[in-house]
Amino acid sequence: MGLLVFVGQELRMLIAENKTESGPKELRVKIGVEYHLKLHALKLLKGKRMSEAVEEALEFYFDKVRLEHEAAQAEASGIQIPVLITEDDG
């Protein structure tokens, strides 16, 4: 996954760039109990390690941010993006 930086037009490009790193990096953060419980549930439901659950959640989040950013850019330029309907929607 590429680097995420909120600098106007660069956001989309930096997310899309695929950087090759030399392995996983350690990041220590404090999160709320509700997020910890959600990540722990994801870990248990998917049978993954906690680091894999965090990675999956972050990938989902960054994909969502990228899509929202692209939709906002398209709306600002007058381009219509089709809405995808999933089974959960209806």
C-alpha cells in the first residue's frame, strides 16, 4: 500500500503508488476500547493474528478514503460516478 498524505491532488496518487518496503514496520498506538474490541473480534472471526486484523481494517479504511476522495473530485468536476448496490443494501 502506498503512502497517504492529505495534500490536495496528491492524495489519490500517493495511495495508488505501490511502494516496496523492506518488511513490516512496528507502530505503537493507543486506541479506544471499542476499536480494540472490534479488532479483536475481527481477529477471532477471521482466525488471523492481531497484526493481520489491523492491516485488513486499515486497507478497508484507506480504500474507503480513496473512493470518497475520487467521488468528491469527480463531483467537483461534474463527472457522475455510478453507485454500486451490494447485497447488503437491499
